[in-house]
Amino acid sequence: MTSTPLSLTLNLSLLSKRHREIAAELIELGQSHLFESWDAPGSCDREKCDFMQQLESLDNSYIGGLKTYIVRARSLLEKAKAGDNPFDGWIPEVPSGKILEPFSEDYLSFEEIGKTELGKCGFILVAGGLGERLGYNGIKLELPAQTLTNTSYLETYCQQILAIQSRYGSEECPLPLAIMVSDDTAEKTAALLARSANFGLRSDQITLLRQGKVPALISNDAKLALAADSKYLLDAKPHGHGDVHSLMHSTGTAASWLQRGLRWAVFLQDTNALALLTLPAMLGVSSALSLEVNSLAIQRAAKQAIGAIARLVHSASGDEMTVNVEYNQLDPLLRAQGAGMGDENDPTTGHSPFPGNINQLLFSLEPYVATLQRSKGVMPEFVNPKYADNSKTHFKKPTRLECMMQDYPRLLTKTARVGFSMAPAWLCYSPCKNNSRDAAESVKAGIPAGSAFTAESDQLTVYAELLRRLGANMPAAAPQTFLGITAVPGPRIVLHPSFALFPHELKARFPQPHKVRVTAQSSLLLAGDVTVDCLSLAGSLQLSAPPGVAVVVNTGQGEVVNDGHELLPLDQLKDDVSEVDRMRGYRIVCREMRAVSAEPTGPAEVVFTGRAGGSSGLIPLTHFDPDEEPQLDLQPQSSFLCAPFSIFTRNCT
């Protein structure tokens, strides 16, 4: 039996019965070092009690308590030191899935099936991160997804959910949004929602799931780490986004969604504004194939540092599972099977045959709830220590146990159906996850930048690419380079979700795409019930229709022409440069823009011709010209979901 440190014995009278039990258990588990430097009674007594309270909180928040955590950590650390691969004994094979190429016959067929399921979805946003690594002093959800309208990522998701609810659901059964937050982001996320009136969502639509932390580890025998600046504070770190499943269970959120009649759980990442564009097609795939789990995937290069979706077959038992395999695990598994050089590109495609996982997941809700009830949502864990040298006895810095949301299929039964849907990255995946310096280094290594510039560029040009495929004349702008990162800056097409969100909706909004011409440097912003029959644009145009009013765009032989917007490098900006500007290396500056809205109390249908003087039933919000005094009375009309565009016109001044 391990003896109790004298420094703790002298202080036992300060501790509650529960805290004495926790201390005794930790000492038995080899954690005496936590108490060996305690001061004598009467000195730092408050700090000692706070420390024990922290230990109690960590014990309560981890399923099985600190004892389970330490025992599990020792086992995983031993395997990590030995270099074990958790998938040893499993043979990787290329899984079967569906390829989603927009506007193909299959894509349209799956969209047609899936759009009937859109009103039965609940959305889970994994958002526990701060923007510090990106050079932003705030939460990542607050970052603008694009700076033409300065619409944040959180507002983007909320407006998309509202549009899905409006067109495919009902006000009586609002579509819920659960947001997993951390200790670092919880208060800031709540404050952002409060000051923005939940971006139009009802308060009872939103659930904040607060993720706890786990103790950091400083040695192979799982000694818990004290914080660097205090002997009365344990170093604790996030457990990983896999906690979202246990939180969906422990809070009763998943079960309550099922009771309300929802059928699907849609998982989103915090800074991928393209995440929902393929949702109807994914729902169609899941419905047609009766999938419990459907992972949205993209093509990946061999050895690219993203996980791969693989079908694993156990060499002894013959068991099968389709799961995410991390890139550093896939290569040795393939080598062990004699697969040449391991993870290699297919010479016919130039890409790995194993699709890339992007953590955009779609679960069938009923089996998800059943699995959570059986497993409590506890995900398989791993540890990734950074060793100081080849002896693997010391760590460079404390580590901890982690878990990943995409490992959920490992909890399923043998009969569960798991698949994937693979779409082009330009359509579904362009995250803002790297600062400009790291992004530039990634580009040099042939890896996508994942920067604020590329994320913005891809969001502003995705609809131009879709419209080109429908027959519109929208040539891409010449690539530009900022901070060592190159992307295509235009044409900039911002479609508010009240106008259109999904590919199949574009076909109805642009019934004659061959009559649409937008130049490479133009900016087009559309919101509400607008139908574009004929448009020629060389500049910037914003058109919006409030509820109950339809706007038809028909410029005929005419053309909307103005100086539009341009991207100015930081060294050409005359005023203060913001963090958002620095992340990109430029600012989108408005030189001239035509912006009009239909009158809320005017005709039920109005036509925009683009001619000077406007059209009956249209209100000129502004025609900004640097040589004129801009109008500033630009508040959104009625309850129209077009607040981002009002912000946009204010920014142009």
C-alpha cells in the first residue's frame, strides 16, 4: 500500500470526506506527486480546496472516473511506446460508396429522394475551438465565412437551417441545432447568439453541449501533470471532438430529437461554409441504401494528412467494418499486406483509391439513439505522445487521451450498414483551419492551404462553378496570390439561403442560364424570391426580395455596369488593418455597387431591368460611388432574412 505524503496528512482536516476519498484513490494509483509539495496548514488553504474541487470535477466528468482514465492511459501509453497500430490484424480494402457529381443523373436522382427528408434533420455543430492559431482573438464561429457580406460562420449555418426549415419543414416543428462548446468557447458562443437574436433561430431550437477536459499526462506510467505555474492546479486539456456523442446521450438531446419525429443527425465542423450544399444528395444516398452512417468524403492524395475511409476485414475472425483510418495508420497496414509502397496514388486518377474523410457525417437517428443507449457514446481512445528522444521515456510536453467523432462506426454491430458519399472538394469542403504562414508551407508541400483566403474564395465561387455547369457565362477570374497563397477571387456570387442553397434549387432560380453573363471580377448578391431570367453584369449588383414579393431579373439587351469591388493588398489600405484582413492578406473594397430591394408593401411581383431610374416596386438601397455621398439608411426591410446584405452595404461605405 502506498503511503500518504506527510504534506497531505497535515492538511486532511481541510478536505471534505469526498475529497479525502479522491486523494486516497489517486495515491493508490501512483499520483502522490500531486500532494508532495503542499504547504503547511494555514498557507494556500483556499488553493488546496480549489485543487481538490478540480479533481472532483474531472472525476465526475469522465465516465468511470479518474481511476478508469489512469488505468486506460497506462495501457494506451504502453502500446504507443511499443509502436502498436490499433488496426493490426485488419486488412484494408477500398470501400464501396457513391460518387456525387453535381447535376449528373445519379446526383439529381439522389437529391430528389433526399429533399423529402430535409425537414427531418437535426444539426450538430462541433465548435470548441478558439481562433488564436489562425491569428484571430475570438471564437472561430465568429469569423466571417466571407468578407463580401461579413457573415460569420455561425450566422451562415443558422440562416441555412432556417431556409431548410422554411422550404422543407414547418414552423411547428423547428429544426434543432446542437453546438458542442468547450470551456474556452462556451460563454463567447452564448454571448454571440444573445446579441444576434440567435440569427433568427428560436431559443428552444438551440442546445449548447459543454465539453469537459481530461488530465494531462507527463510519463508512460500516466502520472497526472500539474500546471506549469501552480502546484494547486492540474493541467487539463480537451478530450477531442468524439465527446460530442457522449454529450448527445448524457443530455438526452439525441433521444428527444427522435421523440419529436426527426430521422437524421447531421454533423458539421465549425469553419466549413460549404458543408450543407450536398445534404439532399447525401440524404438520398442514405435513404436509398438504408445507411446508418454516411460519411461525406473527398478525393485525397496518397499519404495526405487526412484520414481515409476504409473497409477493414479481420484476418482471423473475418469481421468487417467501414471506418476512418488515420493516414499514419493506413500506410503501415497496406505495407504489412505487401501492397507495394503502401498508401499510393492510383496512376489512372492521380489520387489515393481510399476516399478522404472530412468529418461531415450523416447518421440515421433511430439506430444512433439505440447505439448511444448501449454504449453511452463512449468512443475508442488513443494517445499521441511526443517523445523527447528515441528512448521514449520522456515527453516533450504533456499529452492526454483523445477521441474522435468519426470513430463512431467502431461502436456499431456487425449488421450495421456504413457507407460514404464522395463529392468534389470545391463543392463540399474548404475549411478555414490554418494561419497564413502554415497554409503557405502546406501549399509548398502540395497540400491544400485551408486558409481564410482559400475558404473565402471557394465559398464566393462555388455557385459560379455550379452555374457554369448549367450553362451560364461566368468565366473564372485569374488567380491571385496573397501571403504565399493562391486562389481564384471571382466572380463573387453570394446567394443568401433564402434565395437558394442546394444545386437543384439553382435550376429553378436560373431557368435560362444561357442568358446569364457575369464577368470574372463581378459581385452578385441575391436574396429572397428572385428569379434570374436574363442578366448581364459587369460590376456589383445586390437584389433582394422580402417575404411575399417576387422579383424577376430581366436586363434584356442591357447590362448592369459599375466599378464593383476589388481586392486590395494590406500595404494599400489607408486605415487600420483588422485581424480578419491580416488572415487574408487583403481586403475586399467596394468601388461602386447597384443595390435594390423590392418594396414589402408594393406589387406581389416586380421586374428588375437594370435600366437607370429603376423599376416600379423596387427601392434603391444604395448606389455607392466614391465620388458621391453614400446613403446610410440601410436597415433590413420587415422580417426579411437579409441582414447580412444590409451589413454589406454599410461596409461598402
